[in-house]
Amino acid sequence: MSLIIETKELVKRYGKFSAVNGLSLEVPLGSIYGFVGPNGAGKTTTMRMLTTLTRPTNGKAWIAGHSVTDEPRAVRRAIGYMPDEFGVYDDMRVWEYLDFFAACYDIAESERKRLIEDLLELVDLSHRREDMVDKLSRGMKQRLSLARTLAHDPAVLILDEPASGLDPRARVEIRELLVQLAKMGKTIFFSSHILADVAEICTHIGIVEAGQMVVQGSMDEMRAQLMPHREIMVTVRDNEAAEAVKSLVAEMENVVNVTILEPKAGRSRVRIDFTGDDDGVAAVNQKLHGAAIAILGFSEETKDLESMFMRVTKGIVT
Ligand SMILES: Nc1ncnc2c1ncn2[C@@H]1O[C@H](COP(=O)(O)OP(=O)(O)O)[C@@H](O)[C@H]1O
Ligand SMILES: [Mg+2]
């Protein structure tokens, strides 16, 4: 798997406060990567480091193999960045806005007319060509802003909350546009504070909280976690009993993993990762009782991606 964006232990400190705190990111080439986390998690700060707008305090980051600190010009050529704020160019016509940014990227005047027409068509704004930018709806402004990031045909799009503040219809339009851009071969790295916004179209997802990556991977890996996954916690008297539990259940059906945990309050605990149903849980229970091991506690809980995200976004990471 080739990575087009990679960070290693990225840190951004403001005084004593770490906005980004050892974040390692892996964005595969050609992916639609949803960077998800609550407000204040460090998404914008991470993106500002990736786009060379602010220097990391520590750690490393590469885009298309170029270091953001050592080769900022090469990085800027490889990326299109859409910030979370639209900007202050409201007194322009739609086509002038794109013309201005294309000129900033040194695209020749003779090529710009054709380019602008193509971009306007792509984001479905051709009929608004002569409108003033400040007369556009928020959804149209977002699409225009997206068109602007494409002017120099970058390989990677870094989009900060592209669907934020949009009505449901405009959200769908932006999502469809991102899928279309991915089909054109762009890698799309975009942030959102709403899991449902990204889950539908992403190939990959990373959940960030308090400047750190909580979990990241492909949607297939995440779907595996969305499957009901139970943790059975068995409390026994001592380590000897814990070992006995482990060897008894390890080979049972639907038992994924068995871990002996640190003793708590002088008692040993065994965690059984389990993908079976209620009958399966009962079968584990019966097997333990049948083996005459003194069971002091037997409990289970269900874990999935949504509940994990809810826990994370409430700030009660366990
Ligand atoms: N320039 C700055 N100076 C001080 N603190 C900042 C600065 N920029 C961001 N922060 C803080 O860093 C944290 C992460 O912010 P941000 O990256 O904008 O999060 P997100 O985009 O995930 O909402 C927040 O607590 C924010 O207040
Ligand atoms: Mg932000």
C-alpha cells in the first residue's frame, strides 16, 4: 500500500498546550479518507501543518514523498487545500474568482478560460459564471471553493469540513462531488465532526481526539469493528485460576482472543473477546462452571464503532 500522506508522531504545541499530540496518519494513494473528531480535536491544526501553513513543533509529515518542512514548495504543488472559512474575495464574479486563483498558480492566461469552464462544469456552476460570489448560497460557495482547489490539478485534496453548515441537499451534492473527484484519481483527505457524514463515502477513516489518533484503517476494517463484538470479563481468585480459564475457552467457537489482565483488588481477571450470540455466551459460562473453577464474576459488554465514537466525542475516553 503506497501512502500519499504520512505523518509520524506529529506535534503542534501552543505554549504548554498540545493541539496535536503525537499524531500518526496513514492516507493511502487514491483513498477517500475521513478525518473525524469532535471540535477542538486538532483536525484543522493537522491540516495546516500538512499544507505548510504552520510548522510542526515535533514529528514528521510527508505528502507524495515530500517533507512538509524541508520541501514546502513541492508539497504545495501536490495539494489543493480548502480551508474551513471561505475567505474574503466576495466582491468578485464567480469566473473572476477562479481566474484569480488560477493566475496565482502561474497558469497562462490563454489556458485559464478553458480551465475555468471545465471547473465550473465539474462543480455545476456554469450557469452562475457572471454572478457575484457573495450572492451564492453556502452550498454553491463550497463548490466554488472546491473548484478553486483543483485549479493546478493537484494529486491530493485536503478539505477542512467541506460539508459543515450545509443543508442536507447541499451535503449530498458535496459528497457526490468528492466521489467523482476520487474517480478522477484524486486522493481526498477531508475532515468532519460528524461520523455519519464520512462513513457513507469513505474508503478509510481516522478518528482523532485531543490531538491523537484513536483508531484508523480501511472501512472494511472498521465494519469488522461495527459487527457486534463482545467482551466477556471473568473474575477469578488467582492467576492459576485465570490460566485455567484461558486454556478452557481459548479453543471455543467465536472466541477471538483471551487476555489475562492485571489483577484488580487482589483478584485476577480474564478478558474474552467474543463474536458469538447469547447462546454462545451461555456456553462459555457453562463450560467454566463445569470445570469447577471458582468464578467470582462474569459480565459482558458490546462494543461498536458508533458507541466508541460517542464515547470519544463526549471526552470520556476509557
Ligand atoms: N493559534 C492557536 N493558538 C492557540 N491555540 C490554538 C491555536 N489554534 C488552535 N488552537 C487550539 O488547538 C485545539 C485544536 O484546534 P483545531 O485544530 O482547530 O481543532 P478542530 O479543527 O479539530 O476543531 C483547540 O483547543 C484550539 O483552541
Ligand atoms: Mg477545525
